[in-house]
Amino acid sequence: MNHPTPSAEIFNEMKNAATKIWNTYDNQFGYVDEKMETVNRMENYADNAMVFYRMFDYVNQQKMRDQLSDEAIIYIDNNL
């Protein structure tokens, strides 16, 4: 399946939302560092932005959606 690359604005919006969510968690065992390394390593190519969304459970996916613009939500819905 061919997934479109989102605009830089949508990619950065999704990246920022994921970062905000991860920064609410305790990093006692380095789990947040591990996830943030993944987030920071991602480049805007194909559907890499969906990694930001898919790394969360459904509760945090909803938290992410609550932070995003309509355009970003449409991008997610079109790439599930």
C-alpha cells in the first residue's frame, strides 16, 4: 500500500503532540528516552508520521487527536 507523505506542518504537528504526551510519563527506567529517540529519529517520508500515532494505546491516541488540527486528523484517518 502506498501512503502519502504529509505536509511538513502535519508531520511537525504530530511529532509535537507525541512529544507532549511522552513528556507526561515517568522516565525512571528510560522508557520515555527510548520512545523519544524514535520520535526524534523520524523523518517526514511516506507515512512515518503515523509512527507517532501508532506508538500509543487507544487512550493516548485520543489524547493526541485532541491536540491535532482537522487536517492532521484527516491524514490519520486516511492512513489507518
